[in-house]
Amino acid sequence: MPEDESLGALVAQASHHISTLVRSEIELAKAELKFDAKRVGVAAGLFGAAAFMGHLCLILASFAIAYALVAVGLATWLAFTIVTVFYLLMAGLLVLVGYRRLKGLTGMKRTRRSLRGLAGPEEAEEELPERIPAGTAPRPPAPAPPPYTGPTAGQVGAHRESVSDAG
């Protein structure tokens, strides 16, 4: 009967059930991750093969454009130089756009603010200092919380009997 069991035995059972649940959830997560990792690996391989074939097509298209320019009447060296300069300009444009996108990064401001709120006042000021405007006095540190005086985990569970013996 549950009402006949001691509090220690009930806590031990709950602890056992929680640890079993956590282990089961971890095993489920591992199985799902393994399944997803295989699918992601296969998809990455397929994307890689498609990118390689697309690159080959780009090379062949570049030759076709260069020879089309030769057929129009340009010298061979000039036609290939025009195609090469076009690709160099496109690469430079992509680098410029990528650089501007990186320049706009915020440096995870919201995450830093969230972590500052989770950490205690002392840790938050040590790890993530705030900038204090010139001419203002710094804030005094927050008072430390009083020390815990209750029983420790070892003292709470010291009186309980084993679940297997209580059965």
C-alpha cells in the first residue's frame, strides 16, 4: 500500500522512475539522431554529387560561351579572357555580398542578455561586464544571498531503507 510506505521509500521509487525515464528518453534521442544522421549523410552525398555535376556543366558552358564569341569573330584568347573576367567579377561580387552579410552580425546580444539574467549578480558582472557611461558612478554590488542552513541531500536520504529490502 502506498500509504504504508515511508517518505524515503517513495522518494527512492520516484528517483528510480525518473532515472529510468531519463535513460529511456536518452536512448530514444540516440536512435532518432542515428536515423536522422544517416538520412542527412545520404542527402549531403547527393547534394555533393549534384554540385560536382553542376560545376562540370558550368565549365562546359564557359567553353561554349567562349567558342561562341570566337564564332562571332573575336580572337580565341580574347574570348576566353572575357569569360574569365566575367567569372572573376561575379566572384568578387559574391565576396562583397558575403562580407556585408557578416558585417551585420549582432554578436548574439540576446543570448548574452539572457545568460546575464540566468547567472547570479556576481557571475554576470565578472563574465559579461556592462559598459558604464563616463561620468557615472558604478552600481554597488548586490547583497549575497544568505547561506543555506537546511539538511543536505545525504542527511535527508540517510534514514531511508533500500527499496529492494522494503518490498
